Amino acid sequence: MNITTSSQEKNQADSYIAVVIPCYRVTRHVMEVISSIGDEVWRIYVVDDACPDGSGEYVEAHCLDQRVRVVYHESNQGVGGAVMTGYRAAIADGAVVIVKVDGDGQMDTSLIPNFIEPILAGEADYTKGNRFFDLDEIRAMPKVRLFGNAVLSFMTKLSSGYWDLFDPTNGYTAIHADVARHLPFSKISQRYFFETDILFRLNILRAVVIDVPMNAKYGDEESNLKISKIMGEFFVKHVLNFMKRIFYNYYLRDLSMASIELPLGLVLLVAGTSFGGYHWLESAREGAATPAGTVMLAALPILMGTQFVLAFLGYDIASVPRRPRHRGLGMRRIPVKGGRT
């Protein structure tokens, strides 16, 4: 299908809502997802990520919704690569807000207005789902997934700098096109780390990100994400993103007391721990008690280092972006742009 928008269409209104649906083995559910998307959405981009089930061809053969545009990948690029392709197509067509939903039917598309309203109102640049707001609904979540999300959420807070967010692997998101076009598409992780990696990239842009409460839907679909297999890979990537974020925000872009507190605190912690550990091993080998003075010399830098690191964390938590990059459209009501047949 042709992915173009006439200039006449673009001039009809000042905001266009687009939905991107990455497709890989979702042929059983994707048509139901498309049909459930409301009239507030102007374009729907179905990205066939070299799907072995032929999701794109299936949609083209059975879908009569004129809003749908199908994009094909010659080789599988992962969910991140598919979403970036959808972003590019939506931006080129003149979309203002781009929503990403999965094609497996787990995301309630009736919540799309909840995701785009804060962006249109100028309160956020990027919104993402959070399945942990309703404690009753959490009980329905598989225990392994619940534990994995808790661990990944903490690591994401450290690496991304968004300390007020949770549920980082949630793929139900919306972004303002003016912010999306500044993302380094070629550098963003293309596989399962995509959702958390994009948060790191957004922090570098100083974009405002907020959580949107939502409930999870679990049907007969099978998730390809195995927490036990990706935990090690995620840990390494989180460490790298944390180091890059600290360098960009606290040394390259700006210099503050926090820029001194973190390295000084780490040096004191390592020095105190190394000094104390060495003398503890020496005393244990000789069977003698460690002198009180030696204990104090080890404890003092550890305590001081801990205080410096905590001071840095306090500064970092207070530095979460609060001012959106894009200009709000000054509207609370979601514009309706139909297009179904």
C-alpha cells in the first residue's frame, strides 16, 4: 500500500494521530486489533517484520479500513526496528502523535485517548503504560513476569534517569512526532531492549515521560520474551546506558556538585572497602583482633562514600525532566478524524 498523504489532507486539521503496529506471528489477532481502534486515529501503520505467517499480506487481503498502510521488512529487525520504521513513515506523512500498540491483542485500544491526551495538552512528550497502578489487577499477572518487571524497573530507573516510572518493558506507548524525529533511530536497540533503551534516549533529549494506568490483557497468545534469557543481556546494557547518561548529563552537558559527589563517593567506598578487607584478612590469618584504629580508618571512608553516593542519587532523582520539549496544542478534547469504510 502507498504510504503517502496529500497536502490537502494535511491542511484539514492541526493534529494527526497515528498508530504503529509491529507484526510478527500475530496473524490470529491483528485484524481484531485494527478493528478495535477508534475514529480518533487518522492512520494505522502495520509493519510486517518479515513475518513468517505473512501478517502484512493477510491484512492487505482482509482489511477494508482505509486508514491502514502496510510496510514490509525484507529481513526481521525485531520490535524496535519495526517501530522505528513505523515512526519514520508516520513522521513523513505528517503525524503529530504516534501511538505504538502490539498486534497480539494484549493492549486495550480504547485507552488510546488516555495516552495521547497528555501529549496534546503539552504535559508530556512520551507516555507509556503501567500495569502496576491497580493492586487487584497485579494478581492476574504471572508471578515470573511480576518479579522480572520489578527487577527491570529498578535497573531502568538507574540507567534512564526516570525515577518516577515503572513497568519499563510495557510496549503501549505514545510519542510526539517532534520528539520522535530527534531520536537516533539507527542507535536504538532493535530487539527486546527497545522499550528501555528508548527511555535512555529520551532522557538525553530531556523529554518528559509519564506513566498511564492500564490493565493487562492475557489471552491465548504466547510471549516471545523470556525474562530468564534476557536478564544478563539487559544488565550489561543497563550498565552501559547508565555510564553514558552520567557522562552526557553530568560532565559533557553540565557540571554540578553531583558531578563531584558520584566519583568521590565511589573512590571512598572502594578505598574503605579495600583497606578494611585487606586488614580483616590479615588479622584472620594471624588470629589477632583488628585494632580499633584500623576499623575506624576503614569505616570512615565507607560512611563518607555512602553519603556522597546518596547525595548524588538525591540530585539525580530531583533532575527528572519536567518541561516538555514540544509545544502543547492547547486542546483537551481529542480531535476525531474518521476514515473507515
